[in-house]
Amino acid sequence: MPRTPTGDAEVDARLERLADADHLATDGHVEVYEDVHRGLRDALTALDARPSDTPYAHRS
């Protein structure tokens, strides 16, 4: 299945990993899916950890 690049190399690499499941027996799919899920979750977590380019306005 064709995939549209997201523009984020790490995310794109994880999504490409899904193609590995195509060559495995059904019982091997879980390992691939869990690996991809873990990688995508880590990428999202890293977004929260990155410093922002624009500081937040402090409200009083």
C-alpha cells in the first residue's frame, strides 16, 4: 500500500516498517505492530520534550 511521507524522517521510517509485516506469517505481525507503535509513541513524546521556538506568554 502506498504511503504518503509525513515529512518527519523518524515517523516515515516507522511507517515503512509496517511493510515488514507483509512478509511474515500472521503470528509475526504483532511484533512489527508493537515495534511501530512504540516508535511512534516515542516520537510523539519527543515532541513534548523539545524546547519551543516561541516562549509562552505568562498570565497573571
